[in-house]
Amino acid sequence: MRRLGLLLTLLVWCNSFYAQERTQDFNFNWKFTLVEDTKTPTNLPLDDTKWRDVRLPHDWSVEASFSEDLDGATGYLPGGVGIYQKHFDTPANATSKNVFVLFDGVYNNATFWLNGKLLGENPYGYSPTYFDLTEVLKTDGTKNILTVHVDHSRYVDSRWYTGSGIYRHVKLITVDKLHIPIWGGTFVTTPEVSAEVATVQIQTKIKNGYRKNQNITLITKIIDNEGKTVTLQEKETKIGSGKEIEVLQSLQVANPKLWDTEHPNLYKVITNVSVKGKVIDTYTTLFGIRSYYSIKTKDSS
């Protein structure tokens, strides 16, 4: 018998999120009502003075009584049509910012408006979605009103209980007009791994919403699970007005702590976008590094 060992390196797990100062918890102070009409509402925003207060995440189906007349796949609970509204102030300095609202999950057939203007739809209840609010936000000091219409009247639509409504978290994300975009902002791979060193390649997208070109410094550091910076790299580049670019960086991690089920070691990539020495955006990506041998055997007779 002889063996052929092939060393493979993997990006084990990668998850990106915004720094805390970019993200506002948007789960509080929502208004909610159930309606019988399945038609999409008009003349928005709606009068919600008699609606009840809810805090997200929220599932209106689980609040109802069980009934054997309903389908077992839904947990013998009803679906229906619900409407949510939230009143909120325009973030400070919004004219120099981009403001997004991110819904982690709404079940299902959801339609979204801000101040009566349609933002979009998301029929699929399991996928997150986000919308750019920047051009629709109030500038006169009055409250903005975010409206979400959820049509789960066709409630027997799954093999398991789904619930109804805005059943996951909602976040308000405020960034500079020069920023790392929501989703797909960074892409981390580890093409080479040994016991002595791991190569970490980081692709970072940067979007310039200003009307003039920007000279930026991309400062990227990798931090281990003890909070220590293990490597750092700065890269200067230029981005045109209204453009989006991708910057590639390659960093080395000495003596990498590999990820496995017994030792789930994780690293953080902290990405800072700096202009004239001032950090204007920060993006964090968690990732793990793993190596393994794929063994092939062959009879030598």
C-alpha cells in the first residue's frame, strides 16, 4: 500500500459585521395591527394611534389560540396579514452619511415604505434584506415613519412552523458616504497554511458616494482570540467619485492557531478606512483557518 497526502487549506468560517458605532438597535417602539384586507395599503403612512406597541422580534401567530381546524404544519396556529410602523428621528449629520435599514427576517411577502415612499419588497421569509433610506429621510425635523406590510394569509406554506411577522432583529446602519458596503464588504481566504505561517488574503470593497475623488489609506489588522494584534498592513489607494473599488491585501499569520471542533480558534480582521489620518469607517470580519490531509490509497501489488 502507498499513500498520497494532499494538503488542503480552507477558510473555515467567515462572518462580517459592522462596528458597534455604525449600528443602532431598531427593535424597540414599533406599532402593530392585524388587518383582514389582504390588499396592499395606500395613502401611507397609516394612522397608528390605536395600534398596540410591540418589541421585535415579534410573531403574531404564536399569540393566537391553537385550533384543530388549522393545519398541523403551522402548529395549528393562524397566519393572516399584519402591518408594522416605527417613528424615528433622522440620524445626526445625515446629509453627509448613508443610512440603511437591515431586516434579518420577515415572514413573509413583505412590502416596505419610508414616509409613504416604496422601498421595495421581499417575498421570501427566510432571507434578510436591506434598503437605503438616505434620499427619503426627513430633513425638516419631523419624525420618519417606516411601514412594513406582511401578508402571511397563505399560511400553509412550509413543512414546519414559521411564525408570522418581523420575527428577527432590525438594525439601522449609518455610515460615511465613503464606506465599506453592506454585505460583501470583505472576502477572506487562506490559500496557504503550514504550522509556521498562514497566508491570509483579504479582498475589501470600498464605495465612494462623494462628488469628488478620495485618497484613502486602508488599514487592516488581524487579531487573535486573545485580543492580540498578530499582523497589520496599510495600503494607500485612490477611489473616484461615485465609484466602487476592490483592494487586495495579503498578510502573514505566524504560528497560526487552526480551527477544529475541539479547538474552534477564530481570528478577526479589523478593516479601517482612513482619510488624512482620520478613520471614517470600520468593518470587522471573523474567520478561522484549518488544514487537513485528504488521503488516497492504492494497492502496490
